[in-house]
Amino acid sequence: MSSWIHVAPLVLLVGGGLFIMLADVFAKERPELATVTSVALGVSGCVSLAALVSGVAPQTPAFLTSYLAVDKMALFFDVVICTGAALSTLLAGGYLREHGYERGEFYVLTLFSAFGAMVLARSVDLLSLFVGLETMSLGVYALVAFRRASARAVEGAMKYFLLGSFAAAILLFGSALLYAATGHTDYAGIAEGIAAGADPRLVLAGMLLVVVGLTFKVSAVPFHMWTPDAYEGAMTPATTFMSVAVKAAAFAVFLRVLVVAFGDPMSMSEASGWPPALAALAALSMVYGNFAAVSQQNIKRMLAYSSIAHAGYVLVGVVAVFRVGDEAISAVLFYLLAYTVSNALALGSLILMGSKGREAVSYDDLRGVGRRHPMAALPFVIGVLSLMGFPPTAGFFGKYYVFNAAVHSGGGMVWLALLGVLSSAVGAYYYLRVIVVMFMKEPEKGQVLAVPMRSGYVVTALSIAGLAVMELGLMPGWFLDLAVQAAQQLVA
């Protein structure tokens, strides 16, 4: 049983995907695919959460653990990824039907992409890393291009696909260099090879290329170019999945690679290792992401640049790992959980505030909606306040823990925490700007107004996400304890 409980989350997603493929083709009446998909994701997440809380020791075969981790960190990210994917699926249940895109492929792609994300988060070998990365990415490329008649969707998907292919090739080239230098593809073996005196030039080049390939997936500057177009072109449920599950999985493997494979003194050197390089990327992402978001007129593009800034905040915690270890890792884990529910709440609210023929995606679309439809606007307000870091929401404690880890890292990191606080102030401007438009601006004369849709799926998703945002903000202790346990097991 202890073997199956750690493998079951992956099996459930694959089984759910195959079932939906068959049901969509052979069922005489179209089943409620959104319900089936969200249940599969929910059960998978609950199994992982139960294993994480109970601390069941895995008895998994060695051939599996050679490629996939079965530790608490893997289970924690299973919960985060399944939560983000389940919320995206519930949102899709209302959106696809309302706008005439109801096709079973969306749910199949979501399940298999979530499976790839979980494999990526669990990977302990460069081979399983690549398999998980491509399984996740191919599904997301298709989700972005799901509206085949939309030029923006096709453009966003093409940019994402081409740049993603280049990033995958860069990562593969770096993996080849690491194998040439150490004779291993597993992270622990790479670390042993480096300690045994592997050629430092090959190791440094391989580490650089692998980090660049992973940085693309978290959309950090300067590897962010695909993000605004993909976010804007994709259907909003696909944007939600892409912004939360993909980012969480990418940061999970980021932590594993850096801590396990490149945790030696040379690779973690403040002079020539990965900490100063990632610190520079974090600073660029926070500054550029926030300032670029200020000038946007499309809400989804604004949230895209916001996600770039949030990648910078998370990178602050990643950089702090070289000094404070498990404290920084647990801060990153908590932040990703908080960001998942907050971003899903904000994007899901955009879905609710629009209906067939008129999506709410621009500032003009949201003019006065807070006064006309206050209950539809409330979830968006809570979501953006959490993204801003306003207490007592989840986002406040997420930023607090990350910046606190940076401060505890010492004088060399305090500047990065200070820059994060200052750039968050810029972020507060464009988040509050949306709220001002919703409650204090009137629509232009003759403007076609967006009317909120009626969907039990969307309301359910927003209720779950809203409760999670407030729960993580008001009582973060239990969730932080789980993150600490996961972090301690990784650095042990």
C-alpha cells in the first residue's frame, strides 16, 4: 500500500485522461467532462495530501526511484499542481460551454499536461526531467492554440512553441555536457562527479545551459518573451493552467537541480556560481515585470507581466537557498501554493465577469462592473489584493516568507529583498488601478457592457480559490509546516 499511495496520483491522471478520451468518442450523450476531470485531479491531489500529512514511508521499486522522487516535496507539488489544474478545469467547464468551445480535447490535454508537470516536479534524473518537461509543454502548446480560428491564439502558441523548442534544445545540450563531464544523468551522480573532480569548464557550461532552459519555463527575464502573447491569446482557463501549474512544476525541478546536483561549494559560489546569476535574473524580472505591467491595457497581458514579476519574487527565495537552506525552500513552496490559488482567483473572476460575445479582458470592459455586479467583482478584488501582498491574504505571507529568507541570508542578499519590496509597491499601483476602474469609473457612452455569466462550475472554482486565499492568509501555520517538512527532506 505504501508503494501505491506514492504512485497513485500519477496513475489516476493517466487513467482519467484515457477514460475521457474514450467517453468523448463513444458516449451517446456528452458526459460532464469537466466534472470527471476535476474529480480525477481532486482525488489525485487528496491522495498526495494524505500521504504528505500521514508521512507514509514509500516502499517504491528502485527502478522508479532512480528517475522519480517519492519524497514529501514531490507530494507537496502534487497538491499544488492538482489544485491549479482542478481550478482551471472547473473554470473551463463554464467558459467552454458559454463561448462555444466545448470539446473533450481540452480536458484530455489538461490531464496529460498535469501528469507531465508532476513527473517534472518529481524528476531526479535529466532523462525524466526532459520527458516530464516535454509531456507538460506539448499539451500546453495545444491548449494555447485551442481557439484555432483566433489569430492571437495561433500567434501566441507559435511563439511559445518555437521559443520552447529552443529552450528544450538548450537544456538537452547542457545535459549532454554534464553527462560528458560526470558520466551521470541523475542529479546525485552529477554531484558526485563534480566532487570527484569533473572538468569545471564542462560543468559550468552544462549548468548554465540547464538553468537557462528551466528559466524559460518560469518566464523570468530575459527569457520571458513568449509570456504576454501566450497569456493573451489562450483561452482564460488555459491561461490559468499555464500560469500556475507550469510555473510550480518548473520551480520544483529548479530547486531539485540546484540543491542536489549543484549544491557543491564551486557551483554555489557567490563569485562564479549560480547564486549571483539567479540574483541578477530575479532583480531584472521584478523590475521589468512590474514596470511593464503598468502600461498594459489588456488585463490578461497585465497579469502576464505580473507573473514575470512573481517569478522574480520566487527566484529571491531560490537564491537564498545557498545560505539558509530549508528556510528558503519552504518559503518558495508556500509562495507557489499562495500564487496558485491567488492567480486562479483573479483569472477566474475575469471569466465570470464576461459572457458569450463579450469577454471581460480590458480595463474598459471592467468599468463600473463593481457597482453593477458587486458579487462578481468581489473575487477579483480578493485575488489581486493577494497578488499585491495585502494582509491578511495568502500573498502577503508568501512575500513575507520569501523576503524574510533573503534577509536572513545576510548582507549580500538584503538588497534583493529591498528591491523586491520596492518593486511590489509598483505592483500595487496597477493592481489597485483595476479596482479603481471597477468601482469608480463609468463605461463610455454607447459602450457594449460585459455581462457576468451564470455557471455553477465557475462559481465553485472561485469559491474554492477564495476560501484557500483567505485560509492561507489567516492560518498559514499548518501549510507552512508541511512546506518545512518537504524542504527539510530535500536538504537532508
